[in-house]
Amino acid sequence: MSHPRHGLDEIIHAPVRLSIMAMLAAADTVEFRFLKDEIEVSDSLLSKHIQTLEKAGYVLVEKAFVGKRPRTWLSLTDEGRDAFQGYMAVLRQITGEPRAPEVAAPLDRQE
């Protein structure tokens, strides 16, 4: 039998990417600047992690202008939403009630 940790998605497992996925799972779309502020990372760090998630097919990035200002919106793809739900299921498995270890009977000690 294999420990459930082997089922964790390494793409999601990094703390910043996990934070991104959790935020996006709670909304249809999230604006880049809002996400950056909420998870407390720099523009460059957020961009790096978004690229990883986008390359994996987990995140959709949409860019447009609002007036003369560029804006970036992020959302989970169906694959990303499924991956996040699977990741969370594995975490629940790991943190759920653990199996009781088999305990050997104590040895009689002669004193």
C-alpha cells in the first residue's frame, strides 16, 4: 500500500502555486493585482508561478485594456479545477484519521 503523499500534484504543491490555485478555485476570475496583494508576493514571483500553472494547463490568462491600462485576469481551466480538487482530496486523506499502527506486544522484562 502506498502513502497518499505520492498522489500530491507537484505542480500545485509549491506554497505560492497552492495559494494561487486556492484563490482561483473560489472565484470565476481574479485580477492579477488583486491576487498579488492577497497572497502577498511580488509581480515577478506571481508571474513566474502563473507561467508554470498556465504551461500545465491549469490556469487561463486573459489580458485586455481597461481604458488605457492593461489588465490581466486569471481563472482555472476545467483541468486546473479537477487537479485542485484532487490535490485537496489527497490532503484530506493525509490529514484524516490515521490508521492505527500495528503494535508489537511488549516483551516481558526480567529485573
